[in-house]
Amino acid sequence: MGGVLLGFTTIGAVIALGALLAHLEIVDISAQILLSRLAFFVGSPALMVMTIGEADVHEVLSRNLVASAVAVLVTGALYLAGARWLWHHEVPEAVIGTLTATYVNAGNLGIPIAAYVLGDAALVAPTLLMQMLVLQPLATGILDRHTRGTPRGIGRSLLQVVGNPLTAGSLVGLLLALTGWRLPTFVANPVGLLADLAVPGMLLAYGIALRLGPGFGGEGALGEVLSASSLKLAVQPAVAWFVAHWLLGVDGTALFAIVVTSALPTAQNIFVHATRYGRGQTMARDTILLTTMGSVPVILLIAVLLG
């Protein structure tokens, strides 16, 4: 339990610092944009190189991945149904909304929880790799296509996906993991230093946006925020549990790990994407806030039931 609370306390403290800096007028909204861009173009790609490069890629083919992927598909489909028939979103807003309902904080929260609560940081690797190498490239490719003009041909579409800095960093990390190569020290040290920029940059930018952006539920998004948060905290872990336990026969610590990972809150980098593409910022910000607060009792309940 201590690892869960410590992870949330650490994240909350850095977000609160960003809000405090904005409140004291030490920074303004331009600082939030700058931090988001630095996290998107510099810190996050470096983090992906270092994190995925050290992951056990054999875990990608595990039952953990199958259950997590099905949970994402079911939850995402339910959100997209609402985006199409209830909220009538355009494609970019629907993509950001789908990410808020399905994309878990597997990096800066999932890794410490896996290490301190589950006893093995590698347990979060399947979800991390699936998100970085499948969900994120797919989402950013669609966002690039619909916000920056339609590319001509499959070649240019693939080029846009691979050219996304987060995707590029993920692919480099996967290459390192598959081959067992390690970056030479004179490369690994600066890359690791830049990777340390990603998480605090995201969290500080998020805190600034909380203080200076529209109020919670602004821009008429409250109902959608509540729906996406419910899908994230209730439906996604429930589907993961059902698939893992009843269809794949997973029990014990492995089942606990799958369900806890699926119950993690929406990742802060979804707000970075929303800011980068200028779509769904309020939706992303508020869902991250609600799921981050709500995931604490949810994960504690899972620990009581399955731990």
C-alpha cells in the first residue's frame, strides 16, 4: 500500500508546485506551452529510449499483454460510440478522448507501483510497450493527418508516424531491447539526463494548466469527463480482470498485476498531446485530474480483493 500512496503523493506534489508557481505569477501560460513542447520533443523520446531499451521484450507476448489489449479495445470502443452519437466529435477530439479513457500512466506511476507494490517493475512492461509502439503511433498518426493536412500515399503516412519523436524514441528503445545492445556511456549519460526532464516537465505543465486554464468541467465537457473517467477506472480494469481470469486462466500475483495496471489513471502525456495538437485540452486535463484522484481508492480496493 505504501508504494501506491508514495507514487500518488510524489506526482501530486509536483503538480501542486506547477499550480503554485502559476498562482504566484512566477510562470504564465507560455511556460506551460514551453514545458509541454520540451517534454514532447526532448524528454519523452529520451525516456522511451531508456525505459523500453531496458525492458524484457519477451513479456510483450504474455497473457498480460492480451488481457490489457482487450481491455483497451473494449473501453476505447465504448468511448468512441459516445464520441460519435452523444458528443458528435470531430476526429482529433475523438482521438484525444479515447486516449483519456484508455491510456494508462504506465511510466512515471506504473513503474514505481509495479516495483514497490507488485515486486517487479517488469510487470508493467507489456502495457508500456503496447502503448508506446501501437496506441501512441496510431493516435499521433491520426492527429497529424487531421490537424496538419492529409498526407498523400501510405509511404508519407508511415513517415509521419515514424517521424513522431515519441514513436522514434520507442523504436530505438525496442531495437536496443531486442538486440541486447547498450548505448555507450558518452551517449547514455546525456540521453538519461534528458529523460529525467520528461516526467517533471509534464507534471509542472499540467499544474500550470490547472491553475490558469478554464475551471473544472469548463467548455461543456463535464459529462464527457465523468464518462471517460468511469470507463478508465471501472470498465477497463473490469474487462482486464474478466479476460485474464476467466478466459486466460490467470490467478494470483499475475492477475493482481494485470488489473492494477489497467486501473492506473490517465497518463499526463495525453495532456501534452492535447496541447501539442490544440485539441481536447480541457477534456484531457480534467480526466487526468479525476482519474488520478479516483485511482487511489480503486487500486486500494483491488489490493484488498486480489492482493
